Amino acid sequence: MVNSVRWLKVNVYLACVISLWLAALSPIGKLGKGIALTFSLCSAIKLIKASEMMIYIESMAIAQKAMRDELSQVELALRTHQEENELERLYNSTETATYPAEVAEDLREALEVLINQEPKDLTSELRTLEGEKRLYLAVKSLKEAGKSDTFVIENVLRCGGEKWNEGKQYLQHLLKLGKHHEW
């Protein structure tokens, strides 16, 4: 609203400059020409000042938009970098852990199975003892990496919403089973 009022003001000054200049060209006498040219000059000065303000406001708006765009790009780059570091830390956690080579390989395979499988195929294979071992090792690795039970239930077991309680029970069963078999 304020911006449209400023544009209206600039256009009124421009119309005054043009009409007074044209009035000075008409046969109105020397005194009338002097008055018309004086008012035309005053309107031109006000037009310049109003235009300078509009240019300043427009340039500030463009600069602020450019800064917001730059900030959003930097934020996106930081988020992407953090996600890449998190994934790298998760995948490299088996190399820095003190697991035996066989357990580390099982853990890596379990993570690959979890990443590559479709949700519908996951529950049928995981019910086997070997599948539960792989799943336990993957869950153990994620929990050591600082992931919460909710993250594991929703993203690994894929039991969100109405199945969340079922996923919570299965996670507890899986953790007890892993401790029992000392995986």
C-alpha cells in the first residue's frame, strides 16, 4: 500500500512537470511563462527526490531478497553437509568400533539389507533368526550412533502410526534376543 502511494506521488510530480512545461510553451505572456517554468522546476526537483527514495527502497528490497536467497542456499548446503557427515559416520562407525571382523561384516550387511529392501519384504525375512541377528546388529549400531528408539521404530522397523506400539514391542524383543544370544 505504501509503495503504491509513493508510485502515485512520483507519477503526479511527473504529470505536473510535463503540464507546467507545456503551459510555459503556450502564449500566456512572460509572467505566466516564468511562473509555469518555476513551478515546473520545483515539481522536477520534488520528482527527483521522490524517485531517489523509490530507487533506494527498490534497491533495498532487491538486496534483502538476494540476502534471503543466499542464506537459504547456505542453510541447504549446511544441512546437506551435516547429513553427509552423519551418513559417513554411520557407515564408518564399524571401522572404528571394536567389533570382530565377522561381526563388523554382519553389521555392514544388515545395514545394506535395511537400506535396499522394500517395506513389504522386510518383516517376512526379519522373522528368521539370521534376519533378526542382522537387524539387531543394525539397530545396535544406530543406537550407538545416538539414534532414538522412535527413529529405529519408524525408519528401520517401519512401524509408524497405528503400528508404533507393535514396533516398540518388537524392538524390545529384538534387544532381549540380541543380549540373550550375545550378538
